[in-house]
Amino acid sequence: MNRSFLPTAVITALAALPFSASAAEGISYSYFEVDYIVQDVDMYEDDDAFDNIIEDVDDGDGFKIGASFAFTNNLFIFGNYAQTKADFTFINDTGAVIPQDTDVKTLQVGLGYFTPITNNVDFVVRAAYMDVDLDEFSLGATDQDIGDDSLGDAWDDLNEDTSDGYFADVGVRAQVLNWLEVGGGVRYTDLDSGDDVSAFGNVLFEINQNIGINLSASFGDKLSSYGLGFRYSL
């Protein structure tokens, strides 16, 4: 994976974009959010380090916390942290199949650009560093500790498995009613364990100017998630 390409591409793209307009009416890029999520991560199927060790990683539910902050009329920073449970199949050296479960921890930190297309619709571009870890959280690498000496040796080979990368997406946000915002787009994710293209979308029901209920989903061959949560807009 050529990571050096991402910062250069983002800087070049942002430099070519206009920076004179603010967001479309009613759309905020400064908010805090807490969600219940269900996440399906199949990136590890392409990672040689997991051959004959993890047969599958099933859907798992958990939580996500996130924040976004607009610091100019067109730029914002954002971050998300999610933690979900997942079941998987472990195959030891004797060929015995042992069911296990683990935490899947996901971190995203990035930069975004927005500009209005109409009075009620924004065009949005984002790019972010991303890390997906199993069990303990460790930037750039998984750190497995399942607390069972009989399985420890088999898991040692996974300790150096790098799991970081980036994602970039393009989409729109639209204020279709004074109490309803919808959004969607396409995302490309590139991790050491594999890459994926997914479609994403959300619907935000605004109870008042600050508080909303958000429904979100993303659909990819290797990364998918579904969420329901509360957003507080500044």
C-alpha cells in the first residue's frame, strides 16, 4: 500500500477547491455523536498472517463515539472510535476448532472539505487515518492477549500484524426538510490487511436545533456497519 500518495493527493485536491462559501443552510459540521452500532469486518480474510488461524469474524455489536469541528468556512476535522464484539473460529496446531470472541476496535482521525452545491445541499470530501485492531488497542498493530497459555504460541504470529491505513470518501449532505437531513456517498478503504469500496448513507432526524437522532449505514464486501445514535450539533 502506497501511503505516501494520500497526503499529497489530499493537499493537491484541497488546493484546487474553492474556499469562499460556508455550509448549506441548516447543515452543521461541528457536533458530538454517540451511537449503538453493528459492525462486520472481513478484511482479515486477505491477510496471510491469519491463514488457518481465523476462519471467519462474525457481526458484532457495540458503541461508537465521534466528533467533528469546522475550523474554516470549508474545512473540518473529525474523529471516531468504535468498539464491538465479534465471534471467530480459532484453529490450533492440532487442527482442533476452538470458538473464541474478541473486541474489534476502530479509530478514524481525518480532515474534510465541504462546499454548497445549492442552498440546501453540500458536496463533501473526507480523508482519514484508520486503524482496526483485534482485542487490545495499539496504533498500527494488533496486540493479542487472550489469556490462555495453550493458545499463546499460535497467537504470537499475529502480534506484528499491522492494521492501519486510510480511507477517503466523497458524498453529499442535504437538508431536505427543516427537521430532516440525509447524506450519502462512496468510500475507499485501504488497510494493510486489504482494501474495500463501500457505499454509505445516513438520515438525521432533528428534534431541535442542537439534538438529533441519526441512522447510519455503510455497505461493502469487507467492511459494513449499521448505527443508531444521538447527535449534538454546536
